[in-house]
Amino acid sequence: MDIQPFTVNVSQSALDDLSDRLSRTRWLSPIADAGWSEGTDIGFLRRLVAYL
């Protein structure tokens, strides 16, 4: 299987909408010492959203 280059086309309006919705996220309080055992680690997810 060869690696093939590709282009992802996403409109700026879609990216702007995503950014807006992420900025309005109401974060849940983390579950003490849950890490990844109860789903996505909330600290990791918040850092990921901040990066975007």
C-alpha cells in the first residue's frame, strides 16, 4: 500500500463556525483521578481545544 498525498478542503466559514462553537464549550468538572478510564481525559481535551 503506497502513501498517496491528498488535500483536505474545508471552507473558512466552517472553520470559523467550529472555532466559535468550541469557544462556547461548557466544560464538565473533571472526575478525580479518572484519567482516560472514563473517556477522554478532560485536561488533554481542553489543551487540544486551546491549540485549535
